[in-house]
Amino acid sequence: MMRQDQTYNVLFLCTGNSARSILAESLLNSLGAGRFHAFSAGSYPKGRVHPLALELLAARGLPTAGLRSKSWDEYAASGAPPMDLIFTVCDNAAGEVCPVWPGKSVSAHWGIPDPAAVEGTQDERRQAFRAALQSLEVRISRLAALPIASLGVQELKAALQEIGRAATA
């Protein structure tokens, strides 16, 4: 059971950890009002944060300090902070394979099309990043508003899955 006074550790997982999960980490750390400590990682990290992700976050006044593309192995190692909530943000519809996180954390899938995979003009690519950020912002705002401590595990899991299904840009 989660407590009202606790800070919830949240991990956003994706394949490359260069765009969507990075955007989500920054958003939740900003919008979570100290109730959440967000992290992000990838099953096959790209090794760098996508420049358009950093550009968009900076333009929106969202935190970029410390953001880096990293392996989920960092959070599976001993001494890593225990995660309360895990979100996969890969796009199953595009045939991406989402990482699976074993353990006791409550998890949900919030599929977001990969803006880093968009080809086209710089404006079209920037628009893809804005769309991903907007979709994540809607979901993360709903997460931040949940009365997590008053929900049972199954209720929380259902609420998180519903946020992932209902909130689209």
C-alpha cells in the first residue's frame, strides 16, 4: 500500500531512451509537485538524448539538467531506488517491442508514437516531438491528480491503464 506522504519513484521505459521516456521524465519531475521522482531508461539506449527533445523541453521551460540516455540495468542493480510505478511508452502499433520490468511495481503501458523516427522537414520533426510531449503532458497531469494513497493496487493499475487508453493528443 502506498502512503500519502511518500514520494513515488516512477520509471518511464522505452527502447532507445532518447525521446519519449526523456520527455516523460522531465514532465513528471516538473508537474509532479514533489510527489514524484521520475526516471527514464531504455532496453537498448541510444546513448544520447535526441537534440529535438532537449530543444523542446528548454523552449517549454522544463528541466533538462541531468537528462541522459541510459540502460534500464541502472535501475535493476542493487542500490538503485525502488520503483513504485513503471510506464512503458513504446508504440506497439508501430511494431516496437516494449521492455518488460519484472517485480512488484505497478505498471501500465502508455504508447506514444516515436517522434525520433519521424522523417521529413525539421518543422515536421519538431511537430512530432510537440505531439508526443502534448500526449504525455495530458497523461502525466492525470497521474499527478490521482489520489494514489487511497487506491488499492488493482484500482491504481486500472486507473493508470485507463489514463493510457483515454489520453491521446
